Amino acid sequence: MLVAPGKTFTYESDFDENGLLYYIGTGEGAGEPYANPAEAGRIAVTRSSDLVGTANAAAGRTDTMSCTDGEPDGWYKFDLGPERRVVPTHYTLKHGGSAGYCRLRHWVLEGSNDDATWTVLKTHTEDRSFPSCGYGTASWPITGYTGEPVRYLRIRSTGPDSSGRCHYVRVGGFEVYGTLHRG
């Protein structure tokens, strides 16, 4: 059973210190120095396949190569843990490659509570938000979602990347904003 809504995380700028993953990475208000929350074991990050880097890099804030092997419908999944749920209002992605590597163009952000049934929270079609520089970032509002708080968030490819023929999912950073629920 979820308790009443808790702390709200408000987007101001890409990878600011206002996001949920940053909060988890600093000990949830304990004032700890920031640590990648996946590498610290506070959340879990998985992906559909491994080509370059680690899945955990996608929860960090450093410029790190991280990529699936290019299969259609490739994904990165963020498990906030059994006691955390979020009603997301914005999210930020960092491209997981240096300049010249193909960028996401077609993808969805999905949410789930059981890791089996997924709800599309945001759809991107021919999205050109990522700058062409290496490790560029972009953020998007999540509008119209009035569903339950979610434990799992997934970035899933729905079409070719900027090459027009491959389906690489390169995620070198992820942040989510919204209202945290416990339970």
C-alpha cells in the first residue's frame, strides 16, 4: 500500500540537483556526496543487450559510452526499488556516445509496477532534440499522465536511430522528476 505523496522533484535544467536519481544518489536527504545510485546498489539498471559500457552508467552523470547491441525494440530499464514509486512530470537523457555516434530518434518512455505490463508515458517520433555534440542532453515534459505512481521506467527504441538503419540505444545518463511515493 502506498503512503501519501512525498517529496516533489522539479525540473529546472538538464542534470540539475533537483532530480529523483540525484536524491537517491545522495542518500535521500542524508547529505552524502553524490554517487551513481545504480553503482551504489540503491536502484537497478538493466538493458536488453550489451555492446559498450555498462547498464549502470545510464544512471550516472559522467560522460560514459553505454549502448545496446542495436536490436529493434532495445531498451534500458530503471528499477527504483520496492519502496519507491514516482508520478513523473519530466525526464532527462544524456546521449551515451561521443560526437559522431548515432542518436535516438524514435523511442518511448514507459512505466510499470510489475515489470510486465507497461504504460507509455511519452512518445518520441523523429525526435531531434539531442545536440550533435558528444554526450549531449535533452529533457522533455511528461504531460497527460494521470495514472498510478510507477516503480519501473524504461526507455525503449521504436524505430531506427539517426543513421536511419540501426536501432542502437545509447543512454549515458537518465534523470526523472515528479512526485515520490513510498510503499
